[in-house]
Amino acid sequence: MHLTLNTEEDLINYFNFLHQHDKLGSKFPQLVLEEGEARGFLHYLMAEDHNDEQFDTRSFDDEWKGRKRWSEEEEQQLQILIDKGAHPVDIAQAMKRTHEGVRKKARTNFNVTYLDGGWVDVPF
């Protein structure tokens, strides 16, 4: 199977595929990837600075404005992760690192919210 993550919809579809095939494991037991949740998750991944009280609300379209497609090299790097069955967080992190307009410094960890309001630490 070949997936190319060009758009937010592609990422939503990838998350949903993993969820349907039980590849999310215990990290995201309640994650429901409606458009709003995926958008919020991406906002969180791409935020310059954030904590529990302050959340980056830049829109996906503004953050990725003018970005029509990944370069061939970027697509190959992402495809390697997909083919290895990488966790969705790792895929999203790779997407963030390859985007020219987003800070490339990888985080050591960050929090992802559950739908019930709880938090889980996701180490990189």
C-alpha cells in the first residue's frame, strides 16, 4: 500500500487507517479523528511554544500556505516511515520537520489530549 501525505485529509485518513487496523495501541485508545480533532492535533504538533494553558491556534491553511506537495526526497522519507508502520505521531513529526515554515527543532516530548480531557506523554 502506498500513501502520500500531501494534505490534512491525507493525515486524517492515515490516522483512521491505523485506528481501524488497531495499530494505535494504548497510546490513543479514545482518539476519534474527525476533522476538528485532527486539525487541533496538527496545531499542537506545529506550535512554536505551548503548554497546558496556552494552545497555538494558527490555522492549518495558514501554517502550510503555498505548500502544494512534498519534494520527492520528502515523500521518500515519509514513505519509509509509513512502510515501517511508524506511529502516527512520528509521521506527523516528520511532516513538521520537513516543512520549511515550521521550526525544525524536534521536541523531546509533548502532551496529546484524550477526548476525556486526560493527558498522555508521547516521547520521541
